[in-house]
Amino acid sequence: MRNILVTNALPYANGPIHMGHLLGYIQADIWVRAMRAMGHNVTYVCADDAHGTAIMLRAEANGITPEQQIANVQKEHIRDFDGFGVHFDHYDSTNSDENKARSEEIYIKNREAGNIAIRPVTQLFDPEKGMFLSDRFIKGTCPKCKAEDQYGDSCEVCGTTYNATELLNPRSTLSGATPVEKSSDHYFFKLPNFSEYLQKWTRDEGRLPLSIANKLDEWFDAGLADWDISRDAPYFGFEIPDTPNKYFYVWVDAPIGYMSSFENYIKTKRPELNFDDYWKKDSKNEVYHFIGKDIVYFHALFWPAMLEGANYRTPTGLFVNGFLTVNGQKMSKSRGTFIKAETYLQHLNPEYLRYYFASKLSDKVEDSDLNLDDFVQKVNSDLVGKVVNIASRCAKFINTKFDNKLSSECAEPELVQSFINAGDSIAKAYESREFSTAIREIMALADRANQYIDEKKPWALAKVEGEEQQVHDVCSVGINLFRQLAVYLAPVLPALAKQVQDFLKLESFDFASRKQILVAHEIAQFEPLMQRVDSKAVAAMVEASKDSLAAPAPAKAEKKKEKKAEKKTEPKIGEAEVIGIEDFLKVDLRVAKVVEAATVEGSDKLLQLTLDAGEAETRNVFSGIRSSYAPEDLKDKLVVLVANLAPRKMRFGVSNGMVLAAGNGEGIFIISPDSGAKPGDKVS
């Protein structure tokens, strides 16, 4: 068993949690749950990053104290994390007594070791606000390309970086006043003292993703510079020891918040833990930080240097995630894709997003895209159409025909054992943060489970006298296979896992519990576990996320003009809506072979088709062609299958695709490829 401390990047306490934030927090939470499921001792802490000029000014604008500001935001952050199942053992604030004491200690140790320097710095000062201005509060004209309205550190037009004092026609964004230059003593951390140490540290195996280590070489090649760690009053933060009116820059005490949050957790909840066991030099316990790629510089250079200078251990590893785009573009308030966590929770099940993110994430530092159409399709197809469908197909027979008890023997021990054995590979994928690989393996198992049930057809066996035992056996195997899938998905879908655990009446749901096959086991009454994603709810979420300051809707006269223009320019083919080639290419058409066809009891229009879709894939499809075809006419017939259509739940079962047919009012005619085609061939 490993002892592991996990932290997430600290969210800033001046605004809400949004989808971009959640990518990293959900990633960390899944890893923590997976490692615990494997039997490791994991502590998971976080805190609000609560200091800085921005928070001071936000509080001022809201007419409250900074302390009230950060307390209000912390409640909202905790609410949103809880809503998405991101469960920290302890959630703190960097504005704590523990963090103040620990920050002062680390600073003094570095000062005594000769790692602190003092020298005057000339900055821009707002004479009306009576404060020095950070780059974000200064705008002016770029000294190179003369572009106007540029911030005090770089030009968004030509990309030039510069000092704020080089801006032409500078102005304070806080008061509009023209800032003046003013000198003040600043305190610097001597980062170059650690250049050789950091070059080795960043290259230690497993410490950083290789791409990040390579990127950091650019900083080493350019030469590390001293780091300004002080800010002048007024400033909301911790005063530097022995230095009145000088404050620690927010990035000094923010990462120290990892330590103080853990320390506070020990004091308030887990006194049996020992702080030094995790943070003393050469500790054998593990410490991991999950962070976004935009803050690597602080975590991979300043943070380990500060810890080394104060004689503390450094992180075992940094796990870095990329940025999030929505529908392939940067999140946008005007498009409604800058989605707050709170807004999402008002419209959709949070486990949908946890699953979708997991299906995208790997150990690579890559950006992820939340494609909302793909999101709907993937959740409905995988979770509802494949996983939950297994339980709903089998449980009703166990509940109604066999007194809620599974068969006394496993009818397919080799099949069930293969699902159990797959857990080793899935566990390794989770441990290495290859979540997308784990999801692919789990869904491949789900396909096998559904194929088994489709082949055995318990619904058909139940109608045959004398086949009760086989129905019992098949459905019991199905429940066992479903149990394995639910165990493997538990780190991603904790709420669903808890429902399944209660349904199956199991005391444990960790990875080791999967090894016991359920025989003669009593289950509870089955209740629906997950609903399909409603695309209307997604649209409502996007609409609710649109910025109220977006461009107003056209006036009536303008709307009429637009409508008239549309009529003139939009081509029509009959009454059908015209689509682009890119939309048509999304349709996956494949050749399939009818293995079996049967009438559907209770319907005079449908036939139930079992299709060979190639690559050992079998599909169950309901098709409204009974008026033109008898089941025996379709045996071994080649058809064209729409293979990527979202599964459709009908009262007769789930239809996994659509068979193409044409109609002329007099009859229905299946579209069939030439005899040379074979199942699985793409139709183009």
C-alpha cells in the first residue's frame, strides 16, 4: 500500500468555477478514487487561492471586506465541486493562520540561506488610487507597433513583451489617471541559485511530462532570473516578516497552501497523520500536484526551489492537463460556451461530464475539446445504450421470475473470468492516467456483454416452456458482467457506482471485490440507473450561459430583411433541408448481413433484425419494414446500416442503428449492396 498526498491547483477566490477549471479537478478526483479502489492510502486536499490585488479590488467593488469576499466565493466553490463529485478530504483557504506561519517559515529559512535579495524597483503608480499598478491594471500604446489599448506586459497585436514603464500614453484601468513612475524596495528570490538543481530535478524520471521538461529547457537556456516576491501596500495578503507594508506576492503563499491545507486537515480531522511523514526531506511518501499547463512555470521552477531552499521535500510529480475548448473553439460568453459549473448542474447530470472528460484524458499534455453533439452521442451510446442497458435487460427477469436471486452456479465461468482478468489492464491504465484507454477497454467489455445477451436472447427463451433455468443462468451471467463494468467505472461515475452497489447488495465495490463471482446472491429491485442526455437540456444550458451583454437581437424590420434574404439564397430540394458535405460525411454507412429476422410481438410494423456488422460485431436493429418483408425473406440478405446512429430505446428493446430503405407510397424497398460486398465494408 502506498501513502499518497494529492492536491489540485488552487482556484482563485474572485470568480466561479467553470468547465475549463473542472477538467483538471475531475481528472484528479478520478485518479484519487482509482488509487483508493486499488487499496492505496490517498489524501486529497485543496484550497482557495485567496490573496492578491484582484481580490482586494473585487471586494471593494462589491462593498465588502476581502475576508467576506473570499468566504462567499469559497462556499460557491465547495458547492460546485460537491455537485460534480469532486470530493476533497479537506478544502481550505490560503488566508489561514497555518498558511501564514508556514509561508513566514519558508521565507525566513531561504533568507538565512542567502536566497533573498533586496533592491529598488521603478514601477508605475496610480496617484489617485495611491497604489502601485500591476501589469493587468495598466493600458496604453504598444511601444513597437503603436497598437492602442494594450496591457502593461505584452502587445496582443504584434506579440512584443515589454516593461509597463515602456508603454506609450499609459493609463490606470482603475481610475483612468496617468500613472507616474515611483521607486520602491522589492524583495527577490534568487532563482539562479537553484539553476543546476532544477535542471536535474525537472529531468528526474516521472517528475514531469517530457514535453514540459523540454519546454523548461528554454528557460534554462535563456538563464533564470531573480523572482520578485514582494508587493507594496495596499495589498491583501501576508506581510513579509520584519518588513512593514511589504507583502508576499500571491504566488509565494499559494503553493504553500498545499502544505497548510494538509496541516489543517491533520489538526481538524486526522490527528493520527504526521505532517513530516509527507513533507520532510527524503520522505518516502508520495506527493502529486494536478495543475494546468498555464501554471507550470511556478510549479516546476519557483515551487521546488523554495522547498529545496527551506529544506523540505519536493513533489514526487506534476500531472499537467491542457486547456479546454468547446465545440472546437475557445470558450465564449457570446456563444454560450463559457459554461459555469453552476449552470451545467442546473441542466445536466454531472456524471455525463465526468465520463466524457475521462474518455478524452490521457497522460499527455493535450488540450481537450467538449464537442456538445459528440457529448450527447457518446453518453447516450456508451452509458445508456451499452452499460446500463445490460442491467435493465437482465434484472427484470431476476426480479420477477426468480425471487431476486441469481443462479446457484455461473453458467459462463470463462466469460466472467475474462472480465475479471481485464481489471488488471484497466487498473494500470487508471494508474498511469490513461483514462481514455481505460474507457475504451471497459466499453469493449460492454460490447461483449451485450453480444452475449443478444446471442442468448433471454426474452425469447422466457416464452419457451422448460427453458426457465437457462433464462436464470443467462441473466445471472449478465448481472455478473454488469457488476464488473460498474466496478471499473466507479472512479469515473461514483454516484452510479453507489446505485449499482445498493442494487447488487454488495458491501465492497473496490477493484479486489470483482474477483468474487456472484452466485445464489440476492439483489434488490431494479430501478432505472441513468437517463439519456436530452439535447434540449444541452441547448438550454448553452442559452443560459450566453452573456447578457452580447449583441442584441435584430429589430423586427431587420429580422424580416434577414428572413427575406434567406428565402432568396437558401437552396431547396423538394421540402428537404439542405446540409453541407461535412454534415453528410458524419454519417457512417456500412454493409451488414441479416443473421436473423423475427416479428415483434405487439407491433404490426417492426421486424427485429440481428445484423453481422463485421469485425465480430453484432447489432440489434428494429426496422419498420414488416409490411413489405417476411422474416424468412431477409435471412443472409446484405443491407446498408447507419452505424453511428445513437441507440434508441423502444418498448421492445434497444435499436442499435438503422437499416436504409426507400419508399414510394406503394411499398418499402431495402437498399442492398451488390453480392460482392461483405459485412463491415464502408459505403461511400
